[in-house]
Amino acid sequence: MPRLPLERPDRSARRTLVDVLARAFRDNPMNRAIHGPDPARRVRANRAGLRALVLDLHSWTEARVIHNEGRVVGGFVAVPPGCFPLPGASLRRQLGCLFWQGARAMDRWGFVSESLVREHPLEPHWYLAVLGVDPEYQGRGIGTQLIDGLRALAHTESLPIYLESDRPESVAFYRARGFETLGELRPLDVACWRLGWDPEPRSSGEASDLCNAVARRSAFDEFSPTVAAHRAARSEVAT
């Protein structure tokens, strides 16, 4: 497939992106562990969980989508430096998750989220919250185009990219595109890998800052001065 342009999504495209991502992550191991064997149930639960991130937090995130023949077929939502952790979901979104996911699933996702937050890098970076391609369009190079678009954003400040993935195929995809594995966690006994990409290649004996500067604390502890400065600057832009 020829390269397609990345675009900032409008409200309509964001709504479509929710559906694309819900299907793209339907069969991930963590989804299966939390929401069970029914694929349709997992898609419904995914939609509820993604709405706050994709629809409500556009002032705090950067999103890009790819269209093919007028249809959104893939996209990502990334958190710029200084904006993690994101504001919590509204009461409306929480009630939606309660209805479509159930209290037990929400509690389990909360445990997974807190486990990942405790290992989140301290220093400024781009955090890839979610990237997905419609299952019908996977394997056509769209994921690579999305990664290239995110790296272009990170290159403007020469900052690294950080993400987590619970799917071995996705880990292989990112590693083939220059990401390194920083560690592995097992919340709910499901393997979840931490990965990072550095715009400035390092020597083989030099560890990445993302590997060393890890936040072994809750999301509500004090930020490092550099992160606090980035967050304050972004807050002024968002308001």
C-alpha cells in the first residue's frame, strides 16, 4: 500500500478511531484475561475504556490518524513530555466503564495501570498510550507509517519514546523498528513488556536514560524538576 498522509483527527475521526482501536486490541492477552473469551464483549469493553483517552483528553495528547478511501484505518494517541499521568476520566466515562466492563474488570484494569505507572520513566519523553490498525488493514505498512509519524514528533525535541505492550507480536514489531526492550512485568500474571526508542543512538555499553530513570512510586508522588517544568508549560498551552 502506498504511503498515506497522517492527519490530526477531528471529533468524527476520533469517534471512528475508538472503534478501530477497540477492534485492534480485541485479542490482546490482557484483554482476554480481564474480559474473558467473548470477542464481542471485549470490543464493547474496549470502546468504553478508550473513550476518555481518545475523545476527552485531546488538550493533553497528540493524536494522528490515517485514512484510506475516506475511512480511518489506523491511528495513535501519544502523551507529550510532562503530561503523564493524564487527568482522570470524568464521572460519565467511569459510569460508562462500569456499565460496559463491570466493577471487577475496572478494578483489575486499575491494578494493571498502577503496576505500569510504578515503572514509568521519570525523565521527559513521549509516551505512546495506544497505537492500532484496523484488523482488515494490518500487515500493509500502516503501523510503520504511524510509528514514523510519532518519531517525527519526538525528533522535534530529540526526546525518546516509551510504551508498554502485552502482545509478543507487537513487541517484535516495535523491536524491528528500533525500539529496545527495557523490562518485563507480569500484572495479573500476563506478560507486559516495557519498550523505548532513543533518537540519539548510544554505544552498546551505554544504557538508555529510559532504562535508568524509572519511577518506582505512585502517580501522585512529586515529579522531577524537569518533568514538572514540561508539565507546567503544557498546562498553559492546554488552557
